[in-house]
Amino acid sequence: MIPILWTIGSFNVYAFGFFLSVAFVLSTFIIWKLGREELKEEEYLDIYLSFSVISLITARLVYIISNFSDFGTNILRYFLVRDTPGLSMLGGFIGGFLYLRWVTQKKKLDFWKTLDLFSLAACFALVFAKIGEQLGGAAYGRETSVFLGVKIIGLPGLRHPTEFYESLIYLILSVILVIIYKRIQRIKWPQGTIFCIFSLTVALTIFLIEFLKINTLYLYGLNIRQIVALLIMGVLLKPFIHRLKIIKLLSQNKPL
């Protein structure tokens, strides 16, 4: 855990804020690069800026609610992310999704196509955001004896670096999604395929990683995050299977 990356005079560069900034810059570049191919980069960038702000707010809000005992009624702690870093990925996912649903209808854009583009950018952003969370000490796992374990100040033994695990998964997923995106552009696979793969993978990752974290169990041995993750997987499974059927027909050169 390295909450402060380096110090310049009296100014501290915090790991969480630094990697969150890197995540935003990289994902914005991806939106600009891919949006430029359709000559809509300015429109996509405007929407992505609002999307990022709303996702960040809802992610922080849900994190505060989920960890209210760490914040209490001290409102300053809600905003001072350098002292109390942490975001709820599920909170950001739901907030961002609802915003995109609204704004694409308002601007008459293809909802699924926009989701694909933003999912690709968000996946790359999560790689760095999760590194920042781990270094900032926002999350850690149960005690472990594996060689990947990290020392958390004030806690005995070594702990699972759960955010690093997630970062690695999203890095691999990002590469896969880029390959799929290029194929969709060439073969015309159904829009929404990238979003479904991204969302299902994120939900499944959250569900599995939570078993390595220290949590209070709520229902049938699962916590709230796992239950929400299961609900997301349940909702997206049908549209994902539908797209797989279309891809299969396209690969066999059969009419839809």
C-alpha cells in the first residue's frame, strides 16, 4: 500500500488521485480516437465527460453508503478522497448506464453502439482506477499466505491484493474487447456485444472477488454487492445469448 507516490516540496501526489486521472485521460483518448472514425468525436467527448462525472458521483455515493461507518456525519470525508479513497464500481456502472440511456434518446444516438464504445473506454479506465484503489488502501482482501499477498498497515499478516486482481482481469478483458471491436467493424456483428461481454465479466469478477474480501454476509452467504452482480448477470444474459445466436448465423452466412 503506497497512498503517496511522491512528494514535490509540500505537495503530495496521491496514488488514488493520480491513477484516477490517468484512467480518465486514457479513456477520453479512446473515445476521441474511435469516435473520430465516425466524425462524431466532439459529440461523443461531450457525452463522455458528463458520463464520467455522473459515474464518479454515483460510484462515490454508493461507496459512502456501503461504508458509512468509516465516514459517519463528517461531510468533509465524503469529498477528501485522498484521506478516504474508494469508489463503488456497481454504483458507477448503474449511474452511467441510466445516464447513457437518457442522453442517447435525447440526442437520437444509437444506444447500443454508444454503450459498446463507452464500455471499451471504461474497461481500460478500470485497469488504472483499480491500481489506484489498491495503492491508496481503499480495499483489501482476507489474510493469505500466497506469494501475492501484500502488507496492510495496522493489520496482521498478508492480505489478498483484490484490486490488483481486478486490474489484471480488466487488462486482459480490454485486449479482448479491442479485438472484438475491430471484428464488429469489419463483419458487422450486432451492436451491444461489447457491452454485454464487458458487463457480464465485470459482474462475474465482482461476484467472485468478493469471496476474498472481508464482508458481512446478508443473504444465503452473499453480500449486497454479490446479489446486485447476480441481478446484473441475470438481466444481461438474455440479450447476450440473443447476440451469440445472431453471430452464429452470420458466421454460417444464414439470413437473420
